[in-house]
Amino acid sequence: MHELKVVQVGVSVFKFITPTPLVMDSSTNAPFVSTQADCAAATQADGAAATATQADGATATATQEAAAATQAEATDGELPLVPPSVVSKTGTGSGRKKSLAWNHFEKVKVDDGVTMAVCNYCKKSYLADSKSCGTSNLLAHVTICPKNPNREDKGQKTLAFEPKNDGDEGFKLVSTTFSVEASRKALAEMIIIDELPFRCVEGYGFKKYVTTLQPKLRVKDIPSRQTVARDVIGIYNSEREKLRKSLKGCRVCLTTDTWTSLQNLNYMCLTCHFIDDTWKLHKRILNFCQVEDHKGETIGRKIEMSLREWGIDGIFTLTVDNASSNLTTVKFLQRVTKDWNGTVLENELMHMRCCAHILNLIVGEGLKEIDASVARVREAVRYVKSLPNRNQTFRNFMERLGMESKSLLCLDVPTRWNSTYLMLETAEKFEKVFLRMDFEDDGYSSYFRSKEDSGGLGSPCMSDFQNCRAFVTFLRLFYNATKKFSGSLYVTSNAFFDEIFVIQESISHLVKSQNTLLKNTATNMQTKFEKYWGEGDKINPLLYVAVVLDPRKKLRFLKFSFSEIYGIEVGSVMVDKVKALLMKLYTFFYSVNSPNVEEPSGGERTPMVVGDASDPYVMVHSRYELFLEAEQSIGCSNEVDKYLAENCDGRRDGNFEVLGWWKDNSSRYPILSKVAKDVLAVPVSTVASESAFSTGGRIVDPFRSSLSPLMVQNLVCVQNWLQATVPISHRQSRDEVEALEEEFHDLVLNQQSSSSASASTSSKLGSSLGKRPIISVED
């Protein structure tokens, strides 16, 4: 409510509105607007004071009244900066007005008698001595306090486009307000995710860029590298608490591995895998910490300490590689966590061998047989890749032979068979080019002739390429299996047996091959296979249970696979063992969860009606589906029997998602779904932990080697946590990468078609541009 005043100055008349004062109701601690009657009563009660006020108003100058009118019109209708928690008094006993700052701050006396002003919103404190300290700094803080509820309401907002949530394509239009605090947090997250050095914020170019991007940002608001480091620690602590709440009462599957940095420090990475209540698989790095050594008991104690700090009281599996020390780690954890609340079957199923590591050992055993052929091809590729003019000669022979390919020769890392596979896969396509160079290129032939004279290998011949081509076909199975095992954003436990079944059958067929080389290779690989996995009896049986819990396969696929590999009798025995283990797990989970779970009746499930619900044919079909389900459930005394009695679902669905199926059917199988939630979260490889070492290697590079182990842990962990919240379309990302690679290949081919002199110049220029500037190791 407002009062209208008319003031005459000279011959002009000014109108302005005076806001009716707010009065605090002491009983409710809430403001109310006084009416004109209230104001009149107060005026009569005060008497002389009201008369004096009117006299003062009459003697005010016209200029002051005009200014007051202008200010009243400017503030009319605007919200106050904040709703005051306590309305200030109009004055004190000494006649001084109380500052508005005390509407937002509270005076607090500390132990040594010093008076502090504490913000009501963010709890930040300032000195508040009435004699030596003013309130201007308090008022300045109110306008920038990040927790001030009405701070962003002041000022004009800007329209902006934001990406849609949950990975949907497109953008949405939103109103935003610039905030220095929000920009600082975004800057710290950018440095974490993109692995940038802290000192990048102090560069002139960076400051010019961000101030151009956002003119409201002042140069003094750009944080220093020390401030960014503190912000990183703050983000780490905040995200850690969020993750701790997510893991509360959750049983996890773990992977761990160790690494030595260029600082000669030992690091251990501990990663947890779990499926949440919405049936989404998560991978989170719990610790990337320094350890004294790589001994098994040392690693075990570190893992136990880390789990206690996180409040995790249940380990389902621990996936490790085949290092002997890891066996000690597993036994230690089985012993010390045996009495934890989340322990399943006394941890007898905890140890999970890294399947990708075992495949590496099997392939390495097979490569020994064709080592000479691989070495010759590798040396030929090294010759072509060593100099630009040699590479151009290779291109010229390709054009003469009419060969067009976007595939480029790549040199392998001999200790990594997957890179050897990629090298051989590319090199065998250019067999004709290498053979022609051996006859017509004097430089190529003399290079290998000199190597032969000194006791080295000669140039690759036709038989070498034939051996490599045959082995590449075989290696492709291992390569695809390793890629599938190495995934961490999708379920891998149910896919393990598919790949192993195909590989085991392929090895069995090659053992009977007429090709002596392939036969010897397969025999060696079969020996290594049986050493680690035996006849299926050395594999953790949880991986078989994961196959059964895939509704596309169930026990039927295991029965078929075991019969094909080991025979019908052995297959039947193994199927019975897997079913017995599944029942054992079901019984355990039932004993733990039965008070909180209601067993649904057979008639509770309503089949999904596809099409028009008013169509009588559709309704009849839906009721028939319900009838078939009831028929199949006859004689089933528990969820396991009911699940196994039903037909397999989704076998012909190329987009079938096993977690989505269990999410939709968890109400039908309340106990069995809890078993599936733990079993399907089991990772079959340690790649999730090993990939963190790649991040650690980039963070602790020669230019950032002064980072402390604690800061390295903060950066590695929080990068993983922040990236996990970013939705990713894997198919779209893969398509974009492939398109980028094709574009890059075209660019390289165009550059290689230039003269050798230009190529040499470009090489020198590229090498000079590729050198990083010498900077201080302090980050």
C-alpha cells in the first residue's frame, strides 16, 4: 500500500508515491503492512512527535523532495535485496541509525572477546568491532553472498541455450544470471575434466579470452592457480559426500591394480561397480592413493581401510590380474571382511580373475610360433615409417599397382599383442606392394640385405604374409573378446561365456588343422587355456550364474554349450552345479531380505497390452499370455523355478537390454532380482582400474611432476565422478570418431602426395611446434 503526496515547487506540481512502512509482528516474526487507520492512531498517540515530523517535511527544500520522488518511483515494485530476518530499529539510544547490514549478519563474541559478524546465509565471518570496523564490507558481502536466496533476483537476466537433460538431442531456452562463483566452479571442473595445468588461469591469453567471452567478468575475479587448487579440493569433498550417500547400504564389486609413476611412487587404484535402484550400472573410482609397496597384504590393508572410510560393509567380488601377490590380497580380504554385514556366502566367491589378462597370456603363447614371420613384417613396416621419402616411395608403388586404401601402416608395440594384431591386419593388405618393393626398390632390398649379412632377419616373403593372414583371422576373435571384456559402462559378466565358448571351439578346430603352424599355435594356446580355466571348473561359477540370469539364455544355453564342448554327461553335471549355486544364492538373499519383500501372487502381473486396448482381439491375446504364464508357473515353489520354467525373452531383439528387463520384472521376482543386481554388476576385467593409470600418467607428466599424491588422487577421482554424470551416446560418439578418422586419413594422404622436400620441411616444422615450452614444474 502506498500514500500519494503532492508537492508544489514554484508553478510545477510533482506527484510521487511514498511506500507505506513495514512493521514487524513480534508474535510471528513476520512483517505486515499497516493501514491508514493504524498510521492515524499512531500519529494521535505520538502527538508532538507527529507534529514535529510534519513541520520538518514542510520545511524540506524542493530539490530534496524531487530527488525523493525520483528514488521512490525507481524502487517502486522492486523486491528487497533479501527478506530481512530481523527488522532493524530506526535508531539507537544515541540517535545513530542501525546499519542495514545487521539484517543479514549476527554479532558473535569469540573466546578472546573479539566480536565477529557472521553471515546468516553462508556463515562467513568478519571483524565487527564497533569502534574500529565499519559495515561497508558487510554490505558488499551481502550482494555477492552465494547463498543469499534473493541475490540472483537483482538485475536483468539473459536468455541462453542449454543442452537437454538425460542425453536428449537439442537445446532448451532458459534464463540465466551471471555469477562469479558459478564461473569459478565451472573453471575448476574444466581443469579437472580436461586435465589442464593449474597455471593456465594465469596466462594473458586465457584472461583475455574469458573477459571477452563474458564482459561482466572482471580480471580480478579470475582465480589464481592456488585458488583453483583449493576449488578442486572443495569439489572433491562435495562430490565425495554425494557418492558416499549413493553407496550407503550398497554391496559393491571391486577391481584394483597398482602402478608406479615417473616420480617413482607406487599408486593403487580401487574402483567399485554397482547397480543402483533404477537398474543403472555405475563405475566409480574410490581411491587413487599411494602405497608403500606392491605386496599382497599391503594392498589388502589399504583396501580394507578405504572401504571403512567410505562406509562400505559388503564386497561381492574382487577382480584382479594373475599376479601372485593378488592371491594374498584376496585371502586377506576374505578373512577380515568375513563378518561384515554385506558378506555373501562367507566370501567364497570373491576372487575373480581378470579375463582380459588371461586372454593376453593365451595369445602371447600363440604368437611364439609365428614370431619370425611377425618380426619380418614388423621390420618392413618400420622401414616404410622411418622416413618421409620411404613413405612416399611406398605410396608410389601403391598407385602403380592400382591399390586404393585409407588404411595406414601402423607400427606395433611388441609387448602388446592387440597392437601387433592391428599392424598385421593392415600390413597384409599391402602384400603386393612389399613384394614389388623387394624387387624394384634398391633402398628397400639393400636395407634387408645388410641386416641379413649382420645376422638379422631378411625381408618378408609370401609365406610370411600367408602365416600372418591366417593368424590375423584367428586373432580377431581374441581382439573382439578383449574389447567386450574391457567395457565398464555396460554389463560384461553375462557376455563372458559367449566369447569363451567361441574361442574354445575355434582352438579345438585348429588343433586338428592340417596346417602345421596353426596346429602348433593352437596346441600351445589350448595348454595355456586349460592352465587358467581348465575344463570350465577353474572359472568363477558366478560367471555361469550371470548367463542363467540373462533372460535370453537361462540354463538352456549353458546346457547346449557344455554339451558341445564336454559332452552330454559332463554338461549335465555342470548344469546341475550351476543351478545348485543359483539356489544357494537365492536362499541366502531370501533369508536376508524376506522381512522386507512381499512375495507377489501369480495373478499380480498384468501383461502389457500392445496396440488398441479397446480391440477385443488384443485383449484376448493379453489374457492368453497371462494364462500361459500361469500354466508355466504350476508346480514352481520359488522364484528360481518360476524364472527357469518360462520361455527365454528377447532372443531376436537386437536392442535387448538385460538391466532393462530386470527393471521391468523386478516386481515379479523380488528376491531373484536382488541376486541379479549383484551378479550382473561383476566386472570380468581390471581395465576399469588400469584405465585410471592412463589418466594418472597424463596428470603426473614431466611438467606436473611436483603434484603431491593427495592432489593426484583428488584430480583422478573427481574427474571420474564428474564424467560419470555426463550422459554419453556411445553409438553417436563412435560414429563421430570414425568420421573424424576418415577425415584425418584423407588429410594425411593429401599431405603425403606433396614433394619430399615439402614433406621434410613440414616434418621439421611439426617437430618444432610439437615441443612443449620449458616451464616450471610447479603447477
